[in-house]
Amino acid sequence: MHRRTLLSGAAAIGASALAAGVVPDGPVARASANTPGGSWRAGLARLHDAMAARVARRELVGVVYLVAHRGRLHVDTIGTLSLGGDERMRRGTPFRIASLTKPIIAAATMMLVEDGRLALHEPVDRLLPELADRRVLTRIDGPLDQTVPAARPITVEDLLTFRMGHGMIFEPSFQPPYPIITAAADLRLVMDQPDPRTPLGPDEWIRRFGTLPLMWQPGQRWQYNTSALVLGVLIARAAGVPLEDFLRKRVFRPLGMHHTGFSLPPAEARRLPGLYMTNPQTGQLELQPGSMPDEWSRPPAFPSGAAGLASTIDDYLAFSQFLLNRGVHRGRRLLSAESIRRLTTNHLTPQQLADAGPFPLTGRGWGYGMAVSITPDEISRPGRYGWEGGYGTVWFNDPQRDLTGIALTQTVDFLFNGASDEFQRLAAAAAGPQ
């Protein structure tokens, strides 16, 4: 996805703020790499220049990003909420975080596991009887009535590791018109892109989904997205309250995430940036018609555990730091260190990694609801974890270096034109050598 911002000049900020590592809205100051903290400041200046250049080239409308490293925090805002508009990005700007919802949902699931309301290896049938006695397609492109019995039930851990046996298809094309894909569309399940939203409530959604066979045997393959949708329904039933109520009580309020939710107060919803994507015919960014602010001012029929949340940079930083601190927030333990380890450790076998294909894991493994790097790269050694959101958001934690990078945009191309990779690489470089 693209991030663009309309830069109106380069304003330096105070050295005292830089020394503290906390930067208000605006560009970063330049610093020599030979001065105290110079590598950090110089690295942040390179990062700012790179992102500002993408805005100036109209590859990106606006971005809010941060880099946190060993107690230092740098936040930068570039660009505007709309292409050609004059309302600038702010630190408190809300964003549709899309698939950055998934790590939050996974953490919430582990809270219920620790409560004893769920068990990782129990079948989901107890709370989701709609998914009992599964049938599995004999071939993924075959008729829906050509099936075999599932070898075993779907477990809670199958959902967390995205190995339930159903998900998006990326090869030979994105969501090809196989019977299993067209049937889900006919049922209005909305199994891939978040918008337009499904009109179905959670109970009707899971009932309709339960009429479909699985694509693969439970536990056999990694497949994207569907598991998180099912997890949202499972959490609500295990908790005995709507999904957002549980998240607000156990995740958002304890972490101080006061601007995160499946809907926003009308005044906040109006501050959502426009959602942009490049028109392949013209090569120009265009405002997309879906996910308008008025949709976000009221609760959705189906709160999507896959991609349904809006949030701010500081709210997501709070969640990120909670993971880096191994389940502790401001001295209060919200989740055990063992649960954090499970969330952030690769669970896929070599064969499952190979079967996953080149996208979207791109060579990474999968923990619970998030990717985990398993080979060294330009950003870090193995062990970095995080994920991307399809509307132009990216987040990573590198626990070995106590490093976090988050970039929030609403330009879809940001993920595919090299901008996301550039952000992560330069954010990591600012922290110094690995």
C-alpha cells in the first residue's frame, strides 16, 4: 500500500526532545553520527526522509509511524488525511488497522485459556457445535458434495495457528472461482477483504459457515484469515459476552487503549483518513468507496476478529509493549510469560511453511495470530514477530533488541511497493547494529 504525505517544509525540532527520544508531530532534526545519540538521530532522519519522499512522489497520502528502542520513543507524522487535503496527520489520528486485529484476538484467546474457559487442544465443538462432524473436500477445486470425513475435530490451537482447514487461496490466483469460494460469497460470509462488511450477526455467520466443508484436514495446512473470523465467535461464546465487551474489559482498558474498537465515537470516526489505492489503469492513487467514516460510527453486525478494529499509534504501542514485556503492563501481569512465548513462537512445520507459498508469509513462520521470522534478514535475527494490515499498516517487535516499529497508513499500495519493507529496514537500522 502507498503512504503519501504532502510535506510543507522541513522543520527541525528541539534537541532536548530528541535526546529524550520523544518527538512531537513533525519532521526529525538532523544529527551527525559522531554526536552522542547521533546514530539514532541520523537513522531517524533517514527514515523520515524516505517516508517524506514517498509522500512527495504521491505514493502515499499520509503516515504516522514510531520507533521504540530501549526506552527511547520517536513518533513522526507526515502528510494529510486526504489526497490534496489540508488536514494533516496527527499522532492521535485513528486508522483502520485491518489484519493488525489478529494479534489482539490471539492474545485475548490466551486470556480465556488461562481463565480455564478454553483449552488449546480441546475441540471447538463444545462452544461451536456448528463446526462439529466436519467434512473435507476431496480436492480444493472440487464440488461441495465430494467430501470425506474430517480425521479429527478442529481445536482451539488450530484456530490460533491458522490450521483449521479453511482460508484464503492465493494460487493459482487470488480467491479463484472454485465452488467453495463462490459458495461462501453467496452466503455473504465475506471471507477475504474486510469491506463491504458481512450483514450477518455472529450466530448466523457461524451457522452459515458450518454448512460448508473444509478445504483441508484440520491441522494439515496453514491458511490465512478464516481462523481469526471463527476465533471472534469462539471468544464471545467462551466469555459469555459480545466480543468487543470482552476485549474492552480484558485488553483495551487494562492497556489504556481508549481509542481502539470495532466502531468509534462519531467525532473520532470523522477523523479517519481516506482509504486509497492505485488505479492500475492510470497509475494514480484513488479514494476507495468502501469503509467510509459513517460506517465506523456504529457497531458492525459482525465484529471481525480478522480485520475489524480501528486504533491509534499509541494504542497499538501499548499492546506491542505488553507483548515485549512478556505479559506485564505497568507492573500488572495480564498474561503469563508462557502464553506470550506461545503467541510469538513459530508453530508451523517445514512442510507447512513450504505449502503456504510465497505470500503472505513471505518466508516467515506463524505463531498465534502473527508472523515470526525464522531466518536472519535485513531487519533482525530470527525471533522478530509482527504482522501487516491490508489497508496499509505494519508492526513488528524484535525482543532481542527491545525494538518496536509501527507504521499506520491508509494507502493499500504501502504493503506492495516496497514502502513497508523500507520502513522496517530503516526503523531497525536507527536502533544500531544487530
